[in-house]
Amino acid sequence: MTLSPSIVFKCLGDETRLRIMLMLCAEGELCVCELIWALADSQPKISRHLAQLRACGLLADRRQGQWIYYRLHPELPQWVNDVLQVTLNAHQAWMNQDAQRLAAMDDRPVRQNACC
């Protein structure tokens, strides 16, 4: 996958999109409802930002029943993963409130393990 720095940083230039990417970097995979809860934002806003991140090539998704799960695109260049991980590590306090809200969420959807 070829992503230029200008595309990546333009996609990450919005606070909501950056928070989504850092949450996914930390958690691995989240459904829309978990992101809505963690970011304390509306479903239309979160879905719009997820669509933009997917269009940029930064996210992949999968459907499991009624849920759609998002994760970092598995073919992201290593430098993009490195930028996200360094940013997450350096700004844990900034992401702490989102992580606490997610941890306090009741009735989180249960992920099924992929077979084989």
C-alpha cells in the first residue's frame, strides 16, 4: 500500500480522526458503538470520520452480525504504524479519558475469533 505523508497527515489532521486511530492502535479493533461511547460523540459524526479514514486507506473493517468492526489497515506502511504508536505512547494522558470511558462501557459486543 502506498500512502504519501501528505495524505496520512491530512487524514490525521482532524482531532476526532486522530483519536479514532489512536484508540484503534491501542485496542486493535473496535466497533462503531464502542467508538461512539469512548469518544462521547454522535453516531453520524463517528461514522463520517470512519468513512473518511477508510477512504484514505488507513482503516479496514469487517462485519460480524449486526456489528461492524474497524481496525488499522493490515497493509499500512510500517512508518504509519510507527507514527501512531509513538504518538499514542507520548500522549497517553490525552487519550486517558477516552480509554476510561471505553473501559466503563457496559454490554460491549463480543468478538468472535476468526476461524483458521
